Amino acid sequence: MKPATRDPTTGETSSHSLDWLHNGTLMMVNDRRRGGLILCKEYYAEFAGPGAAVGGLFDMDCTRLIPVGTLSILTPPDHEARQRAFKIRRQWIRLTQQFTDCPVPLQRAQMILNQFETYFGPETVAEVPDDAFALLVGVLPYTVRLARRKPGQLNVKLKAGG
């Protein structure tokens, strides 16, 4: 799965462009679509779901974007929309924090996978690299691979990060 973003300055879709994030452009995830972005930073990741603000000063240190679901990025039309998008971003962060409060790494991994599968479906979750989920909840990618296993499955296959 290649990260895909729409460059707000040109309108072009690019699989690797982080320029709009690094220059401080504030965007928001379209709240009318079931999609979001995993924003990978150096040591952790954040999820910005539908309605959440993306970019601005918050994400200039982003190293990788991983789209999830049916992603659509918009420019907030006014101040009220920007404020609402910031509030929704905080809500997505708080939801993820609830999982990280669990002291057992395997349970954290299972909780984030379950949450994403409930919202986006198992096919979409299967496309997201293990390391992205690991960065979201502070576990090793191996722990996510273990959590993805079905009961009774003995082999653990490596899933490369995108």
C-alpha cells in the first residue's frame, strides 16, 4: 500500500509528497468519507480520522503518511471549521490514548486492530503495515503481527512497512 495524498497547492495526487505537511499548510480529513491518515513521526504515530485537522504546525515533523479507508483531504473553509477540526483531532488522539493506557502490549495491539476493523473493515486494516499500528499504541511491530494472528495459527508472517 502506497501512501497517497492530494497536494493542496496543485491538486495532484502524490504517493510520497509530504511537502504540504512540511510547509505548515492546514488541511482537514473530509468528514463525509470513511477515511483517515496515520501520521508517522520519528518515535510515534497519530491517527487523524474524519473531520480531524491535519498539517499546520502540528505535523511538520511527519516522516510518513499512511492513508486508511476512503481518504479525502479538504481545506477548512473558515475559522469555525478549523476550530472544529482541531477539536476532532484531539478526540481521535484521546481515543488512541485509551488504548495506550492498557499496560499489556499485546492487548494494546489487539485493541487498536479491533477499533480499526470495526470502523474500516478487515480488508482495509489488512493493508495497513504492522509498524504503523505499532507506532500508534507503543508496541513492537512483532506484537501487532501476533495480534493479527487467528487463534490456532502457528506461523507469524512479516508484513513490511510501506
